[in-house]
Amino acid sequence: MAYDAVVLVSFGGPEGPDDVMPFLANVTRGRDVPPERLAEVAEHYQHFGGVSPINQQCRDLLAAIRADFAAHGLDLPVYWGNRNWHPMLADTVAQMRDDGVRRALAFVTSAYGGYSSCRQYLEDIAAARAAVGPDAPVIDKLRHYYDHPGFIEPNVEALREALAKIDPTRRATTRVVFVAHSIPLSMAAAAGPEGGLYEAQLQQVARLVSAAAAPDLPYDLVWQSRSGPPHVPWLEPDINDHLETLPAQGVTSVVVSPIGFVSDHLEVIWDLDTEAAETAQRVGLEFVRAATVGTHPRFVTMVRELVLERLNAPGTQRRERLGELPVWDTCPADCCVIQTGRTA
């Protein structure tokens, strides 16, 4: 199928103190997040001058993708639009229409399946196209890339580098802690045609990265950043609760690997580098956090490979995958639909 552009679609983030509350209002609209939780998250942003790193990280990724496309003769313009803050996706889609784009591929900054990590991106793309009108370009989302070598290999490299910072005399009592954003159990159960795909994909990434980087060490998959009403069950354990249990098991050191994220945005640098690091210090654990993939050259190359895969270019039809779970290019209509009223 012919495409004439690529659009990088991301979450977005505030770029000044006055942006914080309007941004959070966009993020949480219709989600019944308690006001006190919003105030707490807003305070996190103010620790960094009201600026989230995510937009600059997207600018860096955008520049890297454009340079990689140009270096390899892939003549497609690359745009950028956000779900929750400027540049807003609808404005980007309008610019694409004005530039004559008719059909585009979307690369989203989320590797996994699930409502928040996939379906909501599809809904926001559809809403942006509807806002632009009948001349809006068709936009097809690229597939999940959680088990693509271009995502796994940088995470392996990052974990090895983080482990090298641990006191060598503590290697035998070190634990690897993989972490991702928690979601309500109702979302987790709805993730994918067969249910539970979000957690299953993350478990697979944890296995792949652990086997390549630290086969001699035990590991866990835990969760961070829950934000919903207290009575709604979410995936557990929370990373801070988990860290508190480790010293009693003889663990002296932890390396935290944020495999649920692609860049060091606020939920990484606050929830992990600040809160989880403080918890580790309080309970006496040596703490090192592995890097996210960011603009790692292999990750950037992966974007081009995913585009070529969908373009059906000669020699690129084979999907580069390391995992065994099902994957598809077009999500079913009922994929990741949350069952209202369901809490477990």
C-alpha cells in the first residue's frame, strides 16, 4: 500500500508552569481522577519548572528519524503531533492535509498493546481526523514493537550498563526490577482480542531482556504511577511496596529497568529516579536505574524498518520479532474495549 508521510504521535507534556494544569486536564478528562491526585502530579512538574522532558525528547527522536530516513533514501516527510499538548495532533493532521498528504503511517511512542498504550492512540487519531474534516489524510498505526530487536537490544544494552555500576561484591545479591505503568485490572483484562495482552507483552520483554543481559540474576515485573480512584484495583505490586520487601529476602542491590517506557519523561525521572530511589535508600538498597531507549540508533533504525515492513519494500516483508505472542497490523474493532463497571 502506498503512503506519503509518517507521523510521530506521542503523549505530550507541559513546557512551562502555566501549561501544567491545562495539560493535566486534557490527560484526565473523563477519568474521574481525584483532585488531590491532580494536585500531587502538578507538584511533581513544578519540581522541574513546570516542564516535562517528553516534548524535547520527541524533538530529538523526530530529528533522528528524519536523518535516518534521509541517510537510507526513504523519501517520506515525518511530522509530529501529541495527544495532550502542543503540537496537538489535530493541528498536525491539518498541516499534513495542507501539505497534500493523503495517507500516512503513525509511529506512536508506546511499544505495547492495551487501551492507554494503543487503542487510545487510535481513538485520538480518529478524533483528530474528524476535527480536520473529510480531506484529512488516512492514518494507519504501525504495529506493536515491544519485541522488535530495535526495542529489545537497546534495553539489553542499558541493563548491562546499569549492572556494571553495581558494587561487584554485591552481584550475587542483586535483583533486576522491570517496571511499567500500572493500569486498572479492567483495562489489563481487556488488552487484546484474547485479553491480558499488555501484561503478557511486558512479561515477554522482561524475559527477553533478562535472558540476554543478566541470566544469572532473578528479576521481577512491577508497576508504577497508578492515578485512579483508590477503590479501583490496579496491577500490583507498586515498585515502592516491592522494594520494601527485598532486604528481608537478602537482596542488597537493585537495578530498575523501565521497559514500559521509551524515554526518560517525568514519570521516569520522578516516580523512579526520585521516589523509588528514595525508597531504596530508606530500606538500605543500592539503587541503579537503567536508561530507556530514547534515541538509541538501533531504536531509530527500528522505526524505518517498521515503515518498510508496511510499505512491502523488497526484502522487508518479514517481521522482525523476538517474541512469540500474536501481533497484527490492524486492531480488531473490539480490541482493548474496557467493560464498563468491571473492576477485576
